[in-house]
Amino acid sequence: MKISRIQAFQIDLPMKEGSYSWSTQSHSSFDSTVVIIETDEGISGVGESCPLGPTYLAAYANGVRAGIATLAPDLIGEDPTQLDRINLKMDTLMKGHPYVKSAIDMACWDILGKSVNKPVYHLLGGKLQERVKLFKVVTRTDPDLMAERIGEYRTEGFGQFQVKVGENPHTDIIRFQKVAAAMRPGEVMDADANTGWRQHDALMVVDAVRNLVSEHGISIYIEQPCPTYEECLAVRQHTNLPFILDECIDGLPILLRGYQDRAMDLINLKINRMGGLTRARQVRDLCVSLGIVMTIEDSWGGEIATAAIAHLAQSTPEAFHFQSSAFHEYATVDIAEGAPAVAGGYMVAPASPGLGVTPIMDVLGAPVIDTR
């Protein structure tokens, strides 16, 4: 089997709630790139990369498409089912930029699954969970409105909430207090600062909110309070609240350093940031070996990225899976059919071969890249 054509499509994903705000950033829509890889045997695969705007990480949507245009000509004629070979070739052709390679790798997994008539979760280790636990994002806004949304999201079946903080520390403390008061015993608050606090601000916040756990009978996790690993480590050493590293976990070396330093209790494993499912699986499997629990997701995306999340999470032992996100539920536009089924705070990966999703070509429109 050989790659005969690579196309890329640009699509905007507007937010159902009008905007998505975290740390000091806010967006009403996200620019996503969909890749379709065709082969000489008539099997095609689909992937997606959505970096969550140009100011979140060292990644941006136009960079995804520029990178794909650079890589595509040299991938024509390659066997997409030889995943390590594909990744090694991409790394030879382009140093770094994993967010560019992610959609291509994802599409190759889709092709591999279709070629052997198996869902991707079967190839990633098998179905180790019947369903995947989800969290609901509570976007950063007025503290009272954030607290009101807890009840709304609870009626949808959610008991784990990723509460966006990382702005003014004094306002964030009020956010903690208001949201905690709206939660029920046993529910989970993942307080995600998305690198937004300075170290001294983070230290002040974690000191101020630690008693909320016992007052309300809830769990509070602190996620990536500061930009750098070293700042986060200092905060981690100052608090007994469970600690999640996210933005600074970009590969195996930093994971191993964090494990040796006891810098975290959990990590947020994002497919896009690893460069695709191939490398994300490597990190996932090492976390299982080391005893590190994971949130499994991506930077952002629609039905295609969500399907990849669901397959990776469903092939992860339940004891090592903390939560995931169904991103397509937040957007007003559907870009593919066959998305993971979502109900009662859980999702289930498609059981059909490959990723199990079919792009809606009328929505994607004309390709912005078409390489044969």
C-alpha cells in the first residue's frame, strides 16, 4: 500500500457558548486543519490538528498547513501502515513541530485500522474500558456564572469539572470558593490555570483554597499553574493538593524528569503536542509502567480529533485514566459523521474500522493543499 494523495482542509469551529476563555485568553472560534490521505488501494484516512489559537503554545493553525505542504511531497509513495517509518521520515524532513505531524500520523492510524478491519483502539492495546469518563470545561468568566454552570453541567451527567483559572489570583480564589460551594460531595474540580499564574500568585492561591476540600467534601486538583517546569515544581513542593502537569509535558524526556523529581501526580497527555497517536501511545504506555495517571485529550478539534482521543483513552487501563474531553460537543459545526457517542458524562469510541469517522466534504469545502 502506498500514499497516492494528501489533502488538507481549513475549517473554523465556532463555540456553542459564544467563547472559550482560559488564563488570560479568550476565543470565539478555533481554526482547525483536517488531513485526508488517499492510497493506491482505495483506502483513505483522516486526521485533524487544532492548536487552540496562536498564543496558547508554540503552535498555530497556519503553521500546521505550511508544515503539511512541506512534508506531503516526500510522503507520496510511502506505506502509511508503517507508522514508525512514517514518523521517522517526518522527523528527518522537519525538526520539531509535532503539531504539524499529528494529523498525518492520525490519518495513517485510520488507514491501518481500515486495512485490517479493526477499530484503532484494538491496535492501541485493545478495549480496556467500556466507556471513557469525561470532564466538562467551565470557561473562565464571572465567578457567580461559573458556579451556576456547575448545576447545568451536572444535569448532563458530569461530575468532573475543569475549572478555568489563571487570571487575577484574588478573583481566582473567589472562583474556587463559588464553584466549590456549588459542587456536591464526591465531585472533582480540576482547577486549570493553563500557565497563567506567576509562581508567587500560585503559591498564594493554593494556600487559600486547600481547606475547600474538607469544607465541601470535594476533590481539588491543581493543573499547570505556571509557564515553566521549574515554577510548577516549586508550587508542587508547597501544596498537598493533587498536581497535574500539562503544557510542559511535550515528550518522554520531561516526563521522566518529572517522575524523578516527583513533580506531579498526573499528566495531561495531548495527542497534538506529542506529534500524533504513535508518540502519544509511547508516553501513555510509559505512564502506565511508571504508575502515572493521565488526562487523555488533544489541544482542540472536532469529531476527528475527539475520535482519536476516545480510541487512545479506551485502550488505556481504567486505573490510569483520569478524564478526557469530547471537543466536538463544544462546537456549532460538525465536520465528520460517526463521532464518539456521548451520554451521561462518558463517551464511547466508534467500533467500526479505523477511527470510525467520515469527513463531511460539503462542510470541509475545497482543499487548501492537494499533493499527489
